[in-house]
Amino acid sequence: MDDGYRILRWAQQNQHTLTWMAEKLGYSRQALSESLHNNRISPRLAEALFDHFALRVVAEGALSDQGNSSRHPKQKPATHGRRGRTPGSGNGPGPSRLDPYRAEIEQLLANGSTQRFIASRFETTESNLYNWMKKRGLKRYRIDSRDHAE
């Protein structure tokens, strides 16, 4: 059985909240929750659990890789985020369905078409069109009614 799960079960049986335990241990609730749910118990956390609650757990890294690989599968390196990517590895916004029509959209904007009309023509929402225009630096042209009044 995983030590993290065992600690969580012990807390529930003794009606202790994770927030209360985190305060006693000097951890944030989120850090404690992630450590226990992912069974990533640091030596510092293992020592704190023993000192405050007399709970013995094996710290991550204390186990050798020999003979324990089936019980404790190798996990992703700590440099990766929750979704398995290195933080900051993105290349900006991905391509949009509207990109192939940029020239046509710019022409419609220059001719004074409303964003509502353009959005309906390209089967998207007004807010999506607005965000797409903003990311690409496109501005809505306003036709000044005073120019046409003369």
C-alpha cells in the first residue's frame, strides 16, 4: 500500500483535515496534498510526519531501484509539469481556423463590416473573432459618420 494513501486514510479516520495537518507540519495545503496523493514523500515530510504524528513513512529516494520497480514505478522528472511538458515550452498561440481567411477578414473590416457579420460568415463566435483579432494585432476600422454627412 502507498504511504501517501495510508496517511490520507489515517487523517480521515482521525477526522483531521489536510489544512490542519499542513499547518502543523509547516506545509501549504496544496503541497501536502500533492505530495500525499502522488506518493512523493520527501525526507523532510517523512521526518515531520513522524515528529508531529508518530507516523512512519518511507521517503522518496530512500528505496533503492532494485527489486522495488514494480511497487514504485518510475515517475516523470520533476522538471515536467502536470501535463508532462516542460513549463514554458509552448510556441505561443496555435494556428486558428480563421488564419487562412485573414486577408478576407481584413478586407471586410476595412469595408466597415461588423464583427457580428464576420463571425457569422466564418461560423465562429464574436468573442473568438475578437480574441483572434487581438492576438494578431488587427483593429476594427470605424467609419466616422461625420465624413459621410458632408
